[in-house]
Amino acid sequence: MALKGIKVLELAGLAPAPLCGAILADFGANVIRVDKHNQAMSLDAMSHGKRSISLNLKSPTGVKILRQMSKQSDVIIEPFRKGVMEKLGLGPEVLMKDNKRLIYARLTGYGQTGPLALKAGHDINYAAISGVLSMLGRDNSPPTPPVNVLADFAGGGLMCAFGIVMALLERSKSGRGQVIDSSMVEGAAYVSSWLFRSQWLPIWGKGRGQNSLDTGAHYYDTYETKDGGYMAVGSLEPQFYDQLLLGLGLTEEEAPQNVSDAKSEEMRQLLRVKFLSKTRAEWTEIFDQLDACVTPVLDMSEAADYSHNKARGSFVIDKYGLPVPNPAPILSLTPGVSQAASKLRPEIGQHTQDVLLEYGFSGEEIKGFVDEGVARICDSENHPSKL
């Protein structure tokens, strides 16, 4: 795989950093999650294919262990607020002095500089000040947060992984690592660049929820079906709208595409009534035969079983029986492989002993770390680990 041989230390955190590490692991990197010493259980759902060590980084010995590991690693991902790593003595000025090839990725909400750098936040806050949240939602409704996909995952984990891969490419030329300041605010804005740069197009110009792509048009929306399902209608261009009308059994005279604002809700109501006349399966069968940009709205389990997705192997069922997306994009020479297909999520400290041995610590040293309370080795029934 493309990142085979790359060693990554991922300091345990919430969703964005785990996704970043998961992307690297899916494309071949050896990712070690560094868990807190006193943490009883992990809520990390993105840890398949990673290994876990448990260290007390508030201990000088724990700091020395991580510093020694950093000397032999390629990437470190840290998800803490500005200044936390420096207080521990593990900031980039220290670790990159030890290892000039180290790529130090700092994934935070607001970035390392600016008035909000020390503030806490969540996806909704980052999306809000990115300017993007203001554009999401229906007419006459407040802005609608897109769960935590936009800032945490697209703007955070994905963009940070992209930055790491770019830094690895640069290092292959210069031999030098670098610091990555990955802000979820800026990431959310950047992945939404088209929204910022297309405002001069005629599809914009009205308020939230009143434009062609934000549910302001009857030909770009979702509609309930007879059985409580939904169909997604994206018949934006005239040729696709013609096919939509054909599938619905309507004429252009009955349902013109371009209507005044006053007539827009009338057209939407006409489509609502039509779609309520058949089940989702019936509409899917009809529109499978047409090129109308009309598709069923699938839930997560249905998406894994959908004919197109099955044909491409877009999903895999993990060890817990849940559908998981396969790595994307597909590389022709070095494709990624979902670690969720074959690996369980690690217990905290499950691999402490094995990893520390790999990094050059002796069994006697490791036993001392455990006795001192600096390192913890998982000894659960599922993952026994004995010295």
C-alpha cells in the first residue's frame, strides 16, 4: 500500500484525529494510538488496524518514552488545544530537534494562532465561523448543522491527512519534516471553496433555502414515498428535468421547470403528491430506466447492499457486523484496504508491551514502567498481555 513503512503516533483524541489516523492506516501506515494512562475505555470508533499503548504523559518518564518513540517515527498527530504539548515538553521545537524528518500534525478547531486558539469548540462552532453553516438549511428555518461531518471530518481529519501526505512528499525531496497547523474552521471553509467562489453564478443570489441547490427549487429536493421512504431528486439541467417528468407521468405544461417564486411551492406540492402515490422501490425501478438524476435515499445498511455499491465493493462488513466504507479514492497500483474488514478495535494498552519492544525498550524497562505507573498493559480476557 502507498504508505507502507510509515510510522505514525496518534495521540488519542476525539473524532477528527482518529479519522486522520484511520485514513493513514487504511493506506498502509503503521498507526499507534497513544492512550491516556488512566482512561478506562476508548470511545474511538475509528481505531481498526491501529495498535494501542497506554502512557502517563504527566510523568517525566512517560514523556521520555514518547520522545524516544518520536525519534523513530515519521508522523505525530496531536489533537490538543494550543500549548498542551509544550507544557508536557513534547512540542514541535523539542521533538523536531530530536528528529528533523518528523512531520508534526496539529489538528485543532481554531488553529495555533488567533484570538480563539485557546478556546474550546465543536463542529457546529467551527462550521459557524467558517461561513458555511449560514448557507445550510431550508427557507424560513435556522441554519441546520450537518451532524459533525463538515468541520470534524471533511475539514478536520481528511484535510489533516491530506496535509500529512503532502508533507511526506516534500520530505522525500528535502529530507525535512514540518509542522502542519490544521484548523477545522479553515478546513471546513476550504472544502467548501466552490460555495465561496461561485456566488456570481445565477443559481445563487437569494436567501438560505431559496436557491437551486439548497432546497429552494422543486427539482432539487427530497420527496417522501408511499411507504415512508424518500427519493432524492437532482434534475437540475433541462435534459434531466425532461426525464423526471417522463418518470412522473407529467408534462412540461403541468410542471414547468422554471417558475416564479410564487409558483415554486405549487410545483413542489405537485411533486409531493406524485411521489406519495408509489413506494420507494417502485419509484426506484422506474428511475433506474431513466437518466433523470433521481435515486433512492438509503440508510447506512441499505447503502452497503445497494447494487451499484456492491458491484464496486464500496462497503465492507466489519468484525462487529456493521457496514463500513472502503477506502477512497481507489488507486490502481496501491489501493487502500479497510482495516475494519479484518481488525477489531484495540483495547487501551493492548499493544503497550509489543510496541515498546519494537521501539527498543527492554522487557525489564517495560516492567519498570508498569510498576512505576507510567505505562499500562491491557490484561482483559479478550486481549491478555503478560510480562
